[in-house]
Amino acid sequence: MSNTNENIHHLGKVCSEYCMSASEVYNMLLSKNDGDFPLSFDTVKYMVLKDVRADKLKMIFTQEELKSIFSNINLKKIKNTQTKNFINSL
């Protein structure tokens, strides 16, 4: 878990314009509870995929957490080939 805490800052830039901290983004992705936030869970997970490299996501989340977060993703919405490959690898 300490490894996660050291790397969570990579999520900070994702929703900063919506005043969401890295820990809020992290907690929302794990809980899928977006009731207290200005953005929906689905919006945030796509923003994370767009703004955070896959290798950084692997340092923040476990493989099981990544599967849970990105399991229902629409690959047609993802333009980056490396990101598509990352999602398919889960």
C-alpha cells in the first residue's frame, strides 16, 4: 500500500480543474461512488486513461483493481493504441 501512496500523485492532474485531489480520484475509482464529486465515475476513468500512462497506473493500482475499474470500458472511445493494448491486457 505504501507503493500506492508514493505514486498516487500521478492522478492529481487528471481532475485538478474540477478541484478534485489525487486521493479523491483514487478513492472514486476504487469505490465507483461519484455522488460527492462534480464528475461521474465513467468520465473520470476515461480522463485517467487519457492523462496517466499505463505504467503509472500499474504502480498505483493492483491488477485486480485495474480490472475492476476498466472492465466496462468502450474501446471505441480510446484513440491511443498503447492504451487500447493496456486495456486488452487486463
